[in-house]
Amino acid sequence: MDIVPLVLIPLLIFCARLCDVSLSTIRIILVSRGMRSIAPLVGFFEALIWLFAISQVMRHLDHWLNYVAYAGGFAAGTWMGIYLESRLALGLLAVRIITRDDASDLIQRLRTERFGVTDFAARGISGNVRLIFTVIQRKSYAHLRRIIQETHPHAFISTSDVRSVSEGYILGRGERERRTEPTQ
């Protein structure tokens, strides 16, 4: 009994699909976040790996385990791509914080922590509120969220991806960065 077609080929197909679909997920996220310069390079390797995987399946159509490995690699690659993107936390995030309470302590804390903050007096459905706006590196979101939870645990928080910015302050790599050119 030859072990290569029964074990090694399905394992290679599974691993190839895991890699190419992970890259595909990351490439799509890069494009959606406006990071167009690196997306084609990721796409090149994605296509190269996919060609390897599909060629192995086509060469070994006689074994049902190859089909299962192909589909399983696709599913696992989708999960892995999402997981990797969450760990990489690529791009920028616009964060809006709305609170009915006095937000001066939160605003001061955010500025002390070097977040660029703009705040507004606003009117919500139940009266006066404070709207606090900041644009951050996605990597900084967990830290920002902890600060909000410590100072205003009942604040309403909404986020959205940012494709580009110009002129302003963004927390990044432990320091404030001044952006004067639109980001890509």
C-alpha cells in the first residue's frame, strides 16, 4: 500500500488551500482598507499556491480524500485568514464615543495617552451628550477600549474602517505620528 497518494497528496492539497485562501482573505482586506501597493504581491503568491493545489487535485482525481482535503483546506484557510488579519490589525479605525456623562476625564485620559481627540457637544434622543471622535491604528483599539471601559463603562462606541487620512494625529507604534499625505 503506497502512503503517498493516501496521505501525503491530501495533506499537501489541504496545506496549499489553507495557505492560498488565507492569503486571499488578507488580500481582500488589504484592498478594502486601501492598501493597494501590497495586495498584488499577496495575490501573486495566492495564485501560485492555488495552481499547485488544483494541479494536485487534477492529477489525483481517483481519490475522494483529495476532494475532502481541498474543501477542508478552503474552510480552514478562511478561518486562518480572518484570524491572521485580527492579529495583524491592519489599517486605521475611526472611533466615535458618545456619553451622557461629563466626559472631561475620558478626554483628558485619551489625550494623556496620546490619542488625537476631537470632542463635540451634541444632542441625542434623550438629551445632551458628548461626542468624542478619534482615528487610530487598529492595533491601538484594545487599549482605547480599556480606557473607555475604565472611565465610562456605559458609553456608546461605534467604529468604522478608514481608507485614508490627511493632516492630523494618529497614535502609532507608541508615538504620535503627524500625517500630511493621504494614506494608501
